[in-house]
Amino acid sequence: MIRMAAAHGTTALVATPHASPDYRFQPETIARRMEELRGALRRLARTAEPDSAESGALELYSGCDFHLSYDNIEDALVNPTKYTINRKNYLLVEFSDLLIFKNTSEIFARLAGAGMTPIITHPERNGLLRMRLEEIAGWVESGVCVQVTAQSLTGEFGQRARGFSQRLLDRGLVHFIASDGHDCVHRPPCMDLARAWLAEHYSDEVSETLCTTNPRAAVTGVPLKKVSVEVAHPSRKWYQFWR
């Protein structure tokens, strides 16, 4: 997966195992695995052809897909950097497909109060969140971020996911595009097609901000660059959503 990501232009990856009641989050084990991978990358770079994608240094960082369970939330409030990207301040949050807590705004406020900035992952693929556009807008107004999956933009997750992604983009509610890679076939860690799609349908600036500038900011823990509604394709007609 790392080789594939590099071949498609990626220069940094965040490994995000799940942190949920079903998958126990183990930072010490992850740290060991990350160091093993970094060693393999260094060896790969030394033996690669000079002009190949593998000859460059692909950076690896840790994080997790944080599920909003009681135990997770309480632990994160005590250990704010345990679950965040690169142990900084941005936290990837995954919602259940079955339930959205009524006190989600309060949960986000508590996480923010402990120094974490929640990032809602792939809302376009969650049927319950697709019915809550205005709630998402309210969360974003309060400081929460949104991440959309690259394959959603290019149609691999279907028209509903793609259409909702465009609605979020047109409202200026998207802060990151991520591969959400799981394997090399069905969920590849590739970003180039989504980058090109954003440049074609919106602008080079939007593509650069969502795929490079803001992800780098999340890794380093600095403020994001805002994508304004005016930048995001102001001439789009309403009927183009359904094409």
C-alpha cells in the first residue's frame, strides 16, 4: 500500500487503525509497527531507481479512527494526544451507521475544551449524516472539521456519496480529502484521481488546499486554510449535482 501511494504521488501517510469497542487501540504496538515500516521505507529508498517514486522519502505518521463511545471519550479527555494525528491536536472521528448521539455538539465541545479538533470522517458515506447537512454545518461553525474520501468524489461509493460530497464542497464544509485506504484493490491508498477531479470541478487552489495544505497542517498541528464558498466553483448550477 505504501508503494502504491508513493507511485500515485503521495508523500505522507497517516496510519489510522480503529479505536472502538471491537478494536482496542494499542499505541505501543502501533509505535513498534510504525518503526518497522519506517525502516523498510529507508531500505526501499536506498535500493530504488533514482527517478522512481520509491526513491523519495514517504513520511509515516500515526493516528486512529476514533469511535464516539463513552470509554473512548472519557479516555481521550484525560489523554488528549493519545488518539490524535501525530499526537498533535486533530482527531479523526467516525460516527456509527446506526445512531447519532443527540448530545454530539456537547461531546465535540468537551473534546475541543481538552485541546482536540474533531474531524468528521466520510460523512458522505454515512446514511444518517447525509440527512443532517445543517447539523454538520453547525458543527463546522463551532470549529469541527470534515474529511471526505477520495473515492467518493470519483464515484466508487455511488451517486449518493458523490452527490453529498459535492453539497458539502459547495457549502465550504470540507477541510480534507483522504484516501481512507484499506487495501491495494478495492480501497487503494491513491489520491491522484481525486486531486484531478477537484481541480477540474472546482479549482487548482481547492485541490491543493484539501489534498496537501490542510493535511500537512493536521500533521503539524497548525491552523487550517479555509476554503471559501466563492472559491468552490461559484458558477455551478443546481442541476449539475445530478449529472
